[in-house]
Amino acid sequence: MYKRCRNSGQIFISFRFFQIPARGELTCEEELNKFLRSHRVLSVDRRWVDQGENSYWALCIDFLETPSAPSGGNGRSFGGKNKIDYRVALSPEDFAVFAKLRDLRKDLAQQEAVPVYTVFTNEQLAQMVQTRATTRAALEKITGVGDARLEKYGERFLATLNNTWTGSHEASGPTV
């Protein structure tokens, strides 16, 4: 494992290497999956190594860890919070809308020089998509969305949602 320091020693970028044989050994896959569930993964580089019957996948996992909370495989992601993969949690169509909202949020946050979560959190964006929000009243029902956020950002997010739902989705209600 290789580590290099970043942000005055507070965060480490680390690398972990895995070999997954083409034949058998489910324990290697289980070890990889356990590692992926318990770390904040930045990137995965995977290569197929063709060696006949001994062929395998070689993986390099680039991940974050903090000295105060070293990677320990405790089933939690970076920062002690469970991380939701919205690509899995949402349908492909809903994830496309979520991605549009996330891009809008990023642009607004950059313009105001604030962290993206101060505009809306990922969870709030996902709720907008899941509830098919198209009105201010629908946004008000989302946990943590108050008058200040609605005044500042509501109109732009509703415009994006309304354009999306009228273009390729029905605004009849959430999908199950």
C-alpha cells in the first residue's frame, strides 16, 4: 500500500491492489467487495492480465483515509456516514435527472463560492426526483428545504425539473 499526504497531514490518499483470478476463489471477490463498501473510493483502475488458465483481473483502488479514522472495514464510508450510491438507488432515468440537478447545484455553488451541500444535499436532490417535485409546495415537503433555500434556489431547480418531466417523464407521481 502506498500513501501520500494531503491537506497538512489530515487526509491520506492511499492505494490498494487486488488480483481476482478468472477461475474460482470467491474469497478474493468477497475481500474486494468488503473493502469497497468500507472505504471512500476515488478511482478504480482495472486491467485484464491474460495468462491462459492463470488469467486474472488486476485492480488498483485509489481511496481516502484519515489518520483519526483509519480504514478498518467497519462497513461505514469516509466520515462515518453511510454513503448512498444514487446510480443504484435510482432508476437510470431518475439518475439522469438527479445528475442534471447535481450539475445545476455545482454551478450555483461555484458562482457563490460555497460548498455544494449548502445549496442542496444529495439526499434532497434525490427526493426532488423521487417525488417528481414540480411546485414550490412539493419542495417545501423535503426535509431541510426551508424558505431561504426556496427563495434563493427554488425557481431554478423547479425550472429544470419541470423541463425534464414535460420532456421525457410524466409528472403523475413517484415511481416505485
